[in-house]
Amino acid sequence: MERTLANGLPVLRFPHLARSERVYHAILTRRGGVSHSPFDTLNLGASVGDAVSAVEENHRRALGALGLGVWQFASSYLVHGNRVGVVGRSDVGTVRLATDALVTAEPGVPLLLRFADCVPVLFYEGQRQAVGLAHAGWRGLVAGVLAATVAAMVDQLDCQPEKLWAGIGPAIGGCCYEVGQDTADEVASACPPGACINQRRDGRVYLDLHAAARAQLEQAGVGTVEDSGLCTACQVTDFFSHRAEQGRTGRFGVVIGLSE
């Protein structure tokens, strides 16, 4: 991935999208904000116990660095489900309830979701000019949130799956995500046969969410899948990790939108 500074704020971008003038995106890190430990410093999660004033200032800094206003985005409350919201200009400044993916074909509608180990998946279809953003933890993968996002872009935005690009952002990796056998079996049952989504080491099971997301995207017919390969638990200096920080941490933001 490309690491750059946006008005002094560290951001990561996928090279494929970074070259396009018709779409913008940014994966923010945990750096550059005002929150104190354990939310240090660029925490965008308002429901994790951080001070409201700090979260608001972090939003101002993060969105300002991307050339956006504080509430100039559409977002949602994440519940590890498979509901997809189709949003437009009237949704800017609002938050969808119980929704784990957002899609739009309207310019000027930035999509913003927040993460701390679950998989951020960005979508772009260049011919139709549509974007999407999904939140996929293991429960969301089992619920089929990625297939539901692709279906929404195809059925409601007239996209073609083979022309879809999907980018898998930073998430906890198979190197660090130890789970029970039941969880690993549930995720395996929701993926194509033969997908390598778990590993056994020292009698323990480790779940590879990146591999599971990639397998489901390919099964859904997505033409191009690009994986950041970044593990949030390995890189807690850059990203928040719910697992590595024992549940007491913040949320980093991911943004994607169509240029006006």
C-alpha cells in the first residue's frame, strides 16, 4: 500500500485507486489525534469510552486532512450483520442504524466506517462509477455481508461484478487471531471449499480473515481483489486492535467516495 501524509496526517491508499481522479479513499491510522491512552490518539469511535470532545476533534482533524467537513460523510452503526445501505446526498451527515455496509453511485457522498480488527473492504466500479465500504468481522463473514454488498451494487446500482475492484484493508491476520474450533468451522462453512482460512499451531487454531474475505469476494464474482496484507494486531503502533489491546482501544477510520 502507499503511505502518504494528508495535511500532516498519515494515510494509506491502494495504488489502484490512488491513480484514479474519479474516486478518493483513505485508510487512516491511529496517529495524529488528541485522545489519551488507551484511545491514543486518532480515535474515531464514539462508543468506546473516549471523551466526546476528543472524538469530535479527531473527526475534525481526520476529515479536514481529506478536504471534508466534520459531518460531511455518511456512516452507520456496525452490528456484525449483513445489512447494506444504499445512500445518496440526503444521507450525508446521517448514521444508518444496524448496517454493516454502505454503497453509493452519487458523487459527493463520502462513506466512513470505523475498525479495530474487523476487515474493511472497499469497492469501486469504474464504468458505473459506484463505490462501497463494508465491515466484515468473522460474524459478518458468516452472515454474508460481502456477498450482500456485491449484490446491492449489482442489483441496485447496475454494477457488473466482473468489473468490481475490492480492496481488503488492515485487519487482524492469521498470525494473531486465535479462535475456537467452532468459530473456525463457522467461517469455513461460509467460504468456498478449500479456502485456506485457518492454521493450526501448537494445537491452537488461528483464523485468517484476509483469506476468508478474499475467498468470498472471488466467489461473489468480483473481478479484482487487492489485499493490503496488514495485520492490525501486529501493528498496534499504526492501528487499533481490539484483540491485541484486550478490548480497551479506539477505532481507526476508512473513507471512500466519488469525486464531484
